[in-house]
Amino acid sequence: MVGRLKETPSQEMIDLLFKPSISSDLKYHYSYLLKINSVHLFMLKSEGIISDEAARKIHSVLTHLQVTGKEALSINPALEDLYFNVEAYIIEQTGPEIGGQMHTGRSRNDILATVSRMRIREEMIEIYELVCTLRQTLIDLATDHTATLMTGYTHLQPAEPITFAHYLSALLHGFERDFTRLYNCYAHINKSPLGSCALASTTFSINRKFTMELLGFADLLENSLDGIASRDYALEALSALSIFSNSLSRFAQDLYTWCSYEFGYLEVGHSVAVISSIMPQKKNPVTLEHIKAKAGHIQGALVSSLSVLKNTLYSHSRDTSMESMKYTWEAINETKAAIRLMIKTLQTLTVHKDNMAATTRQNFSTVTELANALVRHYHFSFRTAHHIVAEIVNETLNQGLGSDKIEASTVERAIKQVTAKTVSVTKEFVEQALDPERNISLRTVRGGSAPVEVARQLQQLEQTLASDHQKISDLKQALQSADQLYKRYAAELERGAQ
């Protein structure tokens, strides 16, 4: 295609722009482009814009390209892109007066915009399914550990006792919100720009709703200029992916920390670890490192797309249509890889319950409940009880002991020091206050860490997950229904040729 140009494309244009673009389109967009061509053709025939005979001849070539695959094309990179290569092949097979009719009432601008939306919606559905698989994996793991003691941390310092299931439930609630954000992107993605043409629509009486329905879109982009200019749906998806990857990275960091020898809470399986080339003792949890790093790549893709788009005109340009989308696909691939790595890692995870419980009994994470007990039983204000327990902690640490060694006499001395009162404290009182199982079991307020409350949370999380699975099924069913309609029109056109 030369048009008004008097020179062929430079070799730099061919090597640096056209070839990479065509190669990528052949790999990822070939089937979408052919389907768009066919659907547009069905519409032109249906509206009487081209003859039945022309439609049948063009469709016969498109069918051949679909069946044979991209190998049927002899790519000429000087033609700029995959679309012009496909059109050149059709014209070669049918002649310019027949094949040249396929492009009636449209532009590469709205074709490319449609291809991108078709691809990203399928990619997002795959991500929805992976996120749901991750959530189910976490629910299963949490169900096995509703009674597994562990320390909850703030500032990476021992805070209060919880269960491993309570920690996982927290993540599940976050991933549930992530799913909602990701799912909500779909409504903006799944709108058809086809028929917007270059920017101002067309004087041909095309039927945009016809092509919308056959391509599985739920709605039209109502303004033709917006149809070819808008890429905010990709920014929205990248934003949701970035937030999700951030959640996943924080989870990976926790697992990474707890797999260290110093914690010894968790251990990943041999199949998701690597060794050292020199240190024979090493078992490195590298999947977690990659998951964390991939979050950075995904966030980088968002920044890249935002940066490319921010100074483009609100219309069509190659920086809008191509450059702004460049790392979107890489971000999607990185997201899918990170989720799969996390699922596999979780499936191999060993939880060292005894280490978790022993640490929780010794690291002073239970002493907040000792303060609460002083409030309840001795009617101190909480702030006074806080001061008393701080003295207890200091004395015990100064003796080189853990919280499991706190004695009633230590409590009595601290009370005397802070309040000048003499109070008798029993051994049973101290042991009950510092017992992590009892400590947790009392936290039955909604959202608390008591096993019975965590079990309720997990049940609710599973119900929401089932609802989200149904949402995904509905999206896939809508695309399948559109595909069946597409096949019906294709069959009718083929029968007309017989």
C-alpha cells in the first residue's frame, strides 16, 4: 500500500516497526482479525452494501485463511501491517473489484481498536479464573489451619496471637476485592468500536449493532471518535492488575520471611525451590522472589501506558493505538505467571505448626490479653494495666526469659510498682491470660480471630467465590452464544454458494 507516498518504506521502518508489529499480530491477533473481517462482511451483505456473490467469494478466502492458518500468507512487511497483508491476499485471490470491497465502511483504526478489546477481554477472563483458583487454594489451606496458632505481626514485631487461617482469611478478603476490581473492568472493555471507521463513522448505512452482537460485545461505543481514541479500558485493567499484583507481592513477602530459618514457620516444596552453586545447605524459595518482582513489572506497564497516552491527541495515532498497549500484554502474561507460581507454591507448602505455636507462647504476643484481664478482674483502667504489663515485659526480658515464664509474683511486683497497691494474683490467672488458644478463642467479635469466627468468614468467602465463578461462566456463555450466531451466518453464506 503506497497511497500518496512516492517512496517505499525505509528499511528502518520495516525492520524496527513493521516487522515486529506483524510478527506480534500473527502470533496473537490473526484469528481476531479474520473474525472481524468475516463479521463485517456478513453485515455488508445483510445491509445490501455488497452483493451476495462478492460476499461469498471473499468469505471463501477468509475461511481458507482460518482453516489453513497464518502459514497461508506470504508476508510482505513493506505493506505495513497484518491487515494489509490479509487484504492483499484476498485481492490476489478474488481480484481488486471483489476483494477491494471488504474494506467498505471501515478503517484500520476501528479494526485495531476492536482487535485489542477482543483480545483483552479473553485475557481478563483467564485471569478471573486464575484468581478464583488462587482463592480456592487459600480457602482449602485455611480450612486445614483454623486451629494452627501463629503470631500476628505489626512492624514485623510480635503483636497478638492469631491462627494461620485468620491470616489467610485476611488475604482472601483482599483478593475478593481484587477480583471485583478486575471484573468491573470488563464492562468498559466489552464495548464495540467497530463502525467508528477512521474517526467520523461512515456515509455507508452500516449496522453497528449487527457486528457488535456477532463479535460478542455487550454494547456500542456511542461516539465514533471515542471509539478509535479510547484506551482508558486498558489503563483501568492495568490499574486493577497492579493493585492485585501488589496484594500478591505482599503475601509473597510474608511467606518469604516466614520461610527463613530464623522464623521456621513455613517451608516450600523441593519442586519450587532452587539450590546454591556453592552452599550445599541452601533451599531457596525463588518462586516468591519472582512473584514479588513481577508486581514491579506490572506496575511499570501501567506507568508506561499512562505516560505514552497523556500527551496524545484524543483521536487515532500509532502512539495511542500501538505504543500505549505495548506492555499491556506483557503485564497480563506476568500476572498469569505470578498467580500460577503462587498456586503451585501454596500446594507444596509445609506449615511447621509446632514452631509457630512455640514462638507464640514465648514472644510476648499474648500479654495484651494479660492487660485486658487486669482490667476485667482488678478494675484497673486499661492505660494503667498497659503500664503494669510493660513493667512485666521489661523485667522478664531483663532476666532473659520468654513470656511463658511470667509468674504471678512478677505481676504482683509490677502492680505494686505502678499503682502502689498490693494485689494477690494466682498462677491460674496468669496462665489463663497468657494461654494463646484461650486468648484467640475469646476474640469472637465479628471479624475476630476465634476459630469459630474464622470458620464463618471462610464460609462466606466460599459463597462469594461460588458467585464469582458464576459471573465468569456468564461471560464465557455470552461469548459462546455470539460465536454460535457467527457460525450460523457463516453457514448461511456458504449454503448460498451451493
